[in-house]
Amino acid sequence: MSAPLGSRFAYPVMLDLVDRLCLVVGGGAVAERKVERLVEAGARVTVVSPSLTQRLLRLATDAQLRWRPREYVPGDVDGFVLAMVATDDAAVNAAVAAECRERGVLINCTDDPAHCSFILPSVLKRGSLTVTVSTGGASPTMARLVREELETLLPSDAALARSPRRRAETARRCRPHGRGAHPSPGAPRCLEGASSSSGPGPAIPSSSP
């Protein structure tokens, strides 16, 4: 029984991928971003693609990833714990996704949530602080807009590290002010009206613990 799209991706999680085998199918700009995040996370990355961007080629030359310079073939997912597909070929997406599901490998297909077993949220990092925003695949644009609003709210990690007063001010702006309270003046515009049903925006009910 299939669930509606918004409820399929309902369990947020942060993975320890240090020294774990991860596969990326595709060698373009989108694949480059995915590979860079995986390498930053300490994963052991293999890329399957006939060609690579200059950045990916440098990573391969520096032995930060393994490159299989060819098209994807059945069996490529064997031994991997996670796979990402970043091609514009729907047939490749479907083939990789089907093989991953058969083998219990986590799969993400760019802009193709129907073939994903996990999706990637919009991410904001400030030093050791990581903030992620997701709409469960329903509206990546909305997730990006909310993240961009949060970027204006949270100072840089360098500013936070230098100034305890800045940390306290940021915490004050983010802290709820009680039931029915309006967001502080510094709150993101996309959150205005979230604390009160009488505000200009739609009310957002608080979730139960």
C-alpha cells in the first residue's frame, strides 16, 4: 500500500557515513554537489559516469573518489550502503532505484521522488550547527525559501564563536514567546503568522509531543 508523497518521507535522520561505501551515478554539476557533500561526510565515494566535471576529475585525481568511466550497468550497486542518481535519464533512475530496492540500498534520484527511498533536505550549516528544512518532497522551492530566510536570522559561525552576546541574541530571536505570541521583529518573514491564527499568515498548529 503506497502512502501519499508528503507522508512517505516522514522520518528525519542524520547518517554516519564515515568510511561507508556510497555510489553516485552521474558526473555533471548536480552529481558534483552530491559527491562533495558525501566526501565532506567522510564517505568512500564511487562515481559511475562516462565523463566528469573538472571539480570531480580533480577529486578523482586526488584519490578522494573512485571513478568508473562508463555508463551504469546492472550490478553496480552491489556492496554499497547508499546510492544517488544525478542524471536526466528516467530509465537510468528507474533501473538504479529498482536494483537498490531489491538489495536494500538507500536510493536518492534527483528530482524524482517517486524512485527515492530518501530525499535530501535544504541544509544550512553554521559551524557544528546544522539546520535542515524539508517539505517531504512536495515543494523543494518552499524548503529553499525557508532556508534562505533562516540564513538571514542566524549569524555566521565565526560571529557566533566570537560573541557570546550574539549567541544570546540569536537564541532570544529564535525562542518561542508563549502561546499566542507574535514572532519577534527579527523572525523570518515566512514564519510570520505562524504563532497566531489572527495574524496575516496561516496558523500552523503545534504538534503533540
